[in-house]
Amino acid sequence: MAKWDLKKCPRCGGNMFIDRDIYEWYEKCLQCGYCCELRSLDEIQQNSVRKDQRLAGTPEHEPRGR
């Protein structure tokens, strides 16, 4: 079952659909064929945590010892 995003293609402004194959989820344009892989939810959450840490000024890894 595909989900449609109308007028969202970054290349031509066409209609994109979100679908998956046996390996991953992807987004594809019906008009021009532009295709891109969708990131996993875990990857998005990890990137968000790293960005929040940089904005807050806290180190990503706490020093050991002390």
C-alpha cells in the first residue's frame, strides 16, 4: 500500500509516493522517476539527539575515570 505526497518532488514538483520493497522504505516520483531511500526512525532519533547535545553545549561522550 503506497502513500501519496502531492507536488513534493524536489526535482520536478511532481507527485511522490512512499512505498517499500523487501529491503527498505523509499520515496519515488510518478512523473520523473526521482527516487530516494527513507531513513529509519532509529537513525532520525540518533541524529536528533546529537543535534540537541551540540546545541546544549554538552559533550557527546562523558570522560571516563574521575
